Amino acid sequence: MDKRRRLEQLANVTNSFPITFWSAEEFTSSAVSEGRLWWIRSSSPAEGSRRPLTSDEVRSYIRNQNRGFVVQEFLASQCSGVTFVGASHSLSEAAAGGCESILRAGSRGSRWASSRSGSIMWTTGNAVSYPDLEETSRMQACELDVMGTDPTGYMFEWIVDQSGRHVWVDMKYLGLAYVSPFAPRAPADYHIGEELGDDSGVGASILDTSLAYTYLIYGSSRGLLTCERGSPLAHLCVLAYQAGVGVLVPEVD
């Protein structure tokens, strides 16, 4: 499912979603506040904005682009992160401010497993304080409980904005086979795609879960990728899983 369809699906199942314009015409015909900042969200990362844009910059972008994209409000965040919802527990990871370092750059943040009620089972890492993790986990559990679809098997990206509001910004369905068990205790490692990568090729050992290693997913060996560190919720792991390549990520601080 492409970026636009995922955002449309997310907007249909929650009210905790940024202001979004689904077409250039909708944005240009609306009386948008000049004080707001915006993201250009596109199916192709190369075609989206890598920094927040002013309303005038969005209008300039629109005049020079004819591909499909959406314009979404930029919300400054206290913290942000990513959550995979399992059958009875969720696995989350967060960082103060933005979480691009987790998703794209191979870093790790504060990681925790929680029950469906939001109770934290364990935590590792120190990117976010424990009281903030507790509050985030509680808010997230409440939001998932009232979501207009069963969240099991989905991965969600989210932020806590400067007002303390929990806001969902992306979702994708992966299924329960995405990651090996992670509750009630923290595992020694995470196997992405439990049945993938063991005997399917030569494989490779890599430093972390940075997107710089994406080329290995689509190479000829297609064996298990063994990471020294990183996040089991990183974009690299998701892309590998979707391509049928297994990834092993250790639980290390």
C-alpha cells in the first residue's frame, strides 16, 4: 500500500491526525494560516519535503510538481516514535523530538513493551525519561482502544506534540509474523520475519539498521541480515520483511 493510501486509511480510523490536504487544489483553495508549517508527503521519499515548508513554499512546490502528493501539517514534537501492535502486547521505541534517527539512521531510542492497557512490561535505553514513557504508553493505549479498526499486526508512527497531544502520523499493516516474541520479558534479540532468511542465501553482517544497507535487501544473496545494533522497528527492517529477507537485531543499550 502506498503512502497516500496509508494516510487515507489512518485518517479514516482516528481523529488524532494532523490537518491534511489531499490535493493541490484543496490546499490552494483553503484559507490556511500563514503561521503554520507543512510537510509534503509523497509515495517517493525523494519527492517529499525533508524539512517543514511555509505556506508560500508549499504553493511554489505545487506549481512545479504534477505528481500525486498530500500536504500535511507539521507539528513540533516533544517526543516521537514507532509502535508495533502484537496479539497481546505492543513494542514501541521513541526519541526526544523527532525519531528519524531510529527509523532511518540506525540509532536506537528508548524501547519498551506494554500490555494493551498501556502497562509497561520492561524498558531499555534512556532517550526518553521513564515518566514520559509511562504517560505516552497510557495515552497510546487509550487511542488504540478507540481506533476504528483492529490495530493488531499494524505498525504506527506517532508524535507527542508540544501541547502533550498524542498524534498518529503513519500506519502500515505487517502481520503478526513481523517480529519474534518480545513480552513479557525483553528478548536477547529480535528476529524480523521469524521464518525468513535462515537458509535462503549467504546473508551479511551489518553495523546497524540504517537505510544505507537497503541495497543488501534486493541483492542476489537475500540471506539473513545480522545487525550489531539498531532498531527492530526501523524502516530497513520493514523493507527487508516485505521483500522476504530476515533481519536479526540484538537488544543492546
